[in-house]
Amino acid sequence: MAKQKGNDLFSQANQERIEREAPLAARMRPRTLDEFVGQEHILGHGRLLRRAIQADQLSSLIVYGPPGSGKTTLARVIANTTRSRFVTINAVLAGVADIRAITAEAQQVRSMAGERTILFIDEVHRWNKAQQDALLPWVENGTIIMIGATTENPYFSVNSALLSRSRVFQLLRLTEDNLRQVALHALADPERGYGKRRVQLDSDALDHLVRVANGDARSVLNALELAVETTPPTADGIIHIDMAVAEESIQQRAVLYDPEGDYHFDTISAFIKSLRGSDPDAALYWLARMVYAGEDPRFIFRRMLILASEDVGLADPFALGVVTAAAEAFERVGLPEGRFHLAQAALYLATTEKSNSAMGFFDALAGVEQEGEGEVPTHLKDASRDRESFGHGEGYLYPHAYRDHWVAQQYLPASLQGKVFYHPSDQGYEAKLREHVARRREEQLAAMIETTSPDDSLTYSPPTRTRDRWLQRTTQAASRYLAEIREQVFAPLALHRYDTVLDINATTGLLTWEALRQAPEGGVYTLAHDAAAAETISQGCELLAEIERPHVLYGAIQELPELLAASGEGELRFDAIIGRNALAQPHARAQTLQVLVHLLALGGRLSLAEVIPSLAQRLSDLADLSSLPQDLAAAITQAEAAIYNDPDNPSTAWGLNDLQAALEQAGLQIARLEAVPFTREQYIAPELVEAWFSSGGAKPSYADQMRSMLDEQTLQALQQLYISQLAGKVVNWHSQVAFVVAKTAEPQ
């Protein structure tokens, strides 16, 4: 027993020594989510991945990003957080036998202890299909929760069956602020970093380390470690790291470039897009990146030869010749002087006119696929073989026999006559062709019309419009109306998949569900206006996994800070806040906007749809008042107008100017404030007319508001008129909706 205890103490001491002697980058690896630096787009407060880690409800996922962005670190954080068994393997070293051993043990642990196994696979893109297929059944039945890390795009490098069962999260290069935070934390940490040493790091030296590290936390920590460990302290014990030491510690910026990987394709893509976009500076930069990293110049020339036809084409017919000549010159000269030919070709393509009219070929190809192989017109067939038997070539007009060596005749199959595939641009040389081609097409079209007969006209009679049909149409019209509002609320937001979104004043979840679709890896929070609406939305979430559901709250907007704090998300700030009719109560509008501004992240966006009551449908306009005495009809229309124009009735008298003033007072920058008219078919149920003339409700009815200006006899006459003319009918209902798009001020 004593011997065993001694062995344990020795093992513990040995482990502690290994940890102390590990490189700084390994020692400073974050252990918890709070220590994790960067990647706020997926790990910030309220994001799906953060919630899943904290709740220990992970599903299989793949983490994709450049070296040093935190993929392995994230796995370590998950290992420290989860209550599941955590196993790590490297795809380069592990084979099918290792996978079978891990899955067998995972089954045993699950059956005996009910514990899940999380398997972290580093460099998952290096697995072959057999290895991935061996794991797939156990991921599918939940025995294994897989976390794969890769620097390659998983949509190209990972088995599609495995990919379809995993969420993909992309990690970005760390920002310079992130790297600065990492370095300063390493200097301050007394246990794992240099907090016990007197290190003086000049600000310009830190800036250099951060800038040259190029988004790689490991690189900046390695450079910092080299600087500290190789710099002798001064007489008073200070290790001074100035610019000269920093430059010695990280001498050259590493260019991230794998000739077979994503960065290869991303860089050539940036180069081609810079040429297409006529930016010679960017084109030279991306060209230099590729040449510096050792890219094959022949590959670059090949892509420029494609672009010379695809994106320049007839706008500059000489472009293809220039690039071809440069490529041939490179073959004769070679490197390093051949770089001049690369640069010349790139600059020519970047500065010349552009046209993609050659893409018309692919329209023609699609025409062949869709239309089938149309019969070659008789006059275009080969006359040398079958002229006498079949009349092939009969009627062909020889262009050189006509003025300007051209004559109007059809060259397309009969089924495609009049079809246009080539669209000349208005750039460069091709601009000269534009009018020429158009004029000849007009003449060909005239020739076609003269030689073909028109198709028979088709007629259509709609079925009888029963009441059910009307109701169905009304429902569809309402759906189109709501869909248009939803589209106009979301369109200006351009949401990212990882954004946090707050839907305020929700009733049915119209905006909530769309937010979930557009931001599935972010977080969606819904504020329902009462418990019934909250229950309706919650019931709609039941088919979703718990971690994927929106957070449903209910209460007033002014209560949001307290509601979020009670749910454990008091620090949450939203990338976007959306809502319908959230500012309908003018007396609370200023307070509402102040709350929303406080909940928006820096640069956060607000997008609202607000029905303008002063421009709402007048009920008296739906009915024919001519059957009433003229003075009575006038009294009704005047009374109804007075409701909406009453300055003492803030619920109906406000408009765009009031909204603008409230938004500006809240400190929001207005990007859009526009009233959009809508007309939809509305079914007027008899119960709705009855509600217009009821009394005693929570809100004053139509009759309650008209009663101050009309006597009871007139109201009864008006009610009977609406019942006879509107009840059970479908009417065109007019309204105007104010669309509000605003954002918080960006930091200076």
C-alpha cells in the first residue's frame, strides 16, 4: 500500500513538472468558457454553442478554422465542462481498429453507467472514407458525440453522411485585440504565465508581435516566450522587451497557404475576383501572396486565361492574346524574371473593360438540355448529300450574295426561334457590336413573324366563388400580407447564422420562426405580450431540440432587463431586435426605445413594422352611406375622422414624424423610416361587426369612440347599415405600415 501511494505521488509530481515545463502556448490554453478569447460570434452570451456547452447538451459538431484560432482549445474547454466521458484522437494516427475499440468501450460505459462519450477528432479532414464510415453508426445512434476539428472546409473534406449529422461552426482568425488580450494575460498570470517575473513589454513591440502573428494565438505566445526566455534581465531584475527584441522573436510573417487546401482556393478566388472587379492593387497583392507562398505560376496563368474569356471576352478581344503571350514568355524566361509576365498579365486584366457575354454559351447549353435536340432547319442541312432526295439545303440564303454580306433568315430550330442567348455588354469593343447585333435581331424577328402563324389564344373562366372560396382567398391574402411584412422586417438586417435576435411583442411567432431559420447557431429570444401568446409560441417549439428552441418570455418590454436577468442572461446584448406594433403605446414609447437601445450590441440593428393608426382603414369608407340622409352620412364621416385626428388621443393621432422624433431622442441612427401602403382582402365576419359596436371591453370599441359625437339612434342606424352591407362579405382593406430600421452608433 505504501509502495502504491509512493508511486501515485511520483506520478503526480512528474505530471506537475511536465505541465510547468510545457511551452507557454500549452500552459496558457484556456480551461473554461470565461477564459476563452475571441470567437464571440459563436461563443458570446446567448449563442447556441455556448448554451449547449454550459447545459452539457452537445450534439455532434465540426469546428472549422485556421491554425491558432482555438479549435483544440475549444475541445479542452468542453472536456473541462461536460459530465460526459471525453476521448481524444488524431485522425492522422488513428485507424479503423482504434475507432472500433473506442466505440466498444463507449457502448460499455453507456450501458453500465448511462454516460455518453464525447470523441474529439483532431484533423478530421485527414480521415479516409472507411474511417468515417466506421464511426457513422455510433454517431447516428447517440453512443458517440463527435467533435471534429479541421482547417479544411468540411463540406468538401468530410463524409457527407457524417456531415449531415453534425453542426458546423466556423472559427475566424483572432483579431489583433484578441491577440493583445492573450499576450497581456500571459504576462499577468502568476501560475501559468510570467506574472511572477518583472517583464516590461513596450507597446510598439506588442503591436508588432500581434500584427505579425496574423490571427494565430499560438504564434504570438511562442514569440512572447522566446522574447522573455532569451532576454537577460537588467540589474534591477526587469526583462525589457523592446521593438528590436520583438523583431528578433518573430522575424517573418508566416503566409498561411496549403496548395491543396482551402487557403489555396480562397486566395486564388480573391485574386480572380479582384481582376473581375478591376482593382489592380488588390490583384497585385493576392498575386504576390500566391507567388511568395510558392504557388505554381502555370496555375495562375491558367486561371487568367479563363478569366480573359469569361470576364473580359469581346469587351477587349486582345486580352486573351495578351495573357497567352505572357504565359508563353514565362515558359521561355522562367523564374524569377517571369514574375514580370505574371504581373503584366494581371494588370492588363485588372484595368481593361469587362464583359461576361460569353456566358451565353451556358444559356444555350441549358436550352439544349431543356428543349431537347431541335430538328436542324431544312435550309441549313447539308445539301451535298441529300439535296435531291430530301431537299436538304433548299431555301438557304447565301449571305455573301447580299449587301453587307448579311441577309435575314433563321438559324435556330423552329422551337427556339426568337430565343436570345448572347447579350452584348456596353463595354469597350463590345459596345460597338451592341447596336449592330440588336438591329439585325429585329430584322430576323420580323422575318420569323412573317413566316410563322400565331398560336391559338387560350381562354379561362374561374369557378363559382362560393363563401368557402372567398374565405380561402382571404386567408391567402392575409398570409401574403404577413409574409410581405416579415420580408421587409428581415431584409435590411442581413442576419448571420450566429446572430442573437430578440422578437418583441410577439403573438403567434411570425417573426420568431424566421429568426430561428436565419440564425440557427445564434440565439433567438421572444417576448410575448401575455401568457397565452407565450404558451402558443412554446407549443410551436416542441418539435425542436430543447437547446435549439427560442427563449420565450412574457411581459412588458420595459420589464425585459429583469426578465433576462432572471433567465441568467443579464449580460446579453442583441445583434438584432425585431417586432410588430411594439411602439403602439405612445405614452410608453420613449421608455420602450431606451430599453431596446440598452439591449442592442454596438452596431446592433432595430427593425420594426408599425401600423399607423392615423392612416388606418375608415369603416365608413367600406360602406355605401348614400341610403342615409345626407346630413347623417356627413356626421358619420366627420365623427370617424375626428377619432383619428384628435390630438388628445395619442393612440391614433401619431405618424412618421412622431416616430422619427422618438428614435432620434433615443440616440438611434435611422436607416429607414417609410410608410408603405397595403391592400388586402378582408372577410368581415358578423361577429366582427358585433365587436365594433360592443361596450365594456378592455379597450374602447369603435362605437365607444363614436358615441362622444353621435347619438344612440344614429349608432344603431350605422350598425344596421354595416350588418346589411358588410357582414359576411369580403372587402378591400387598406392600411399603411411604417417600417423602421435603425441602429446603435458605431464606436468612434
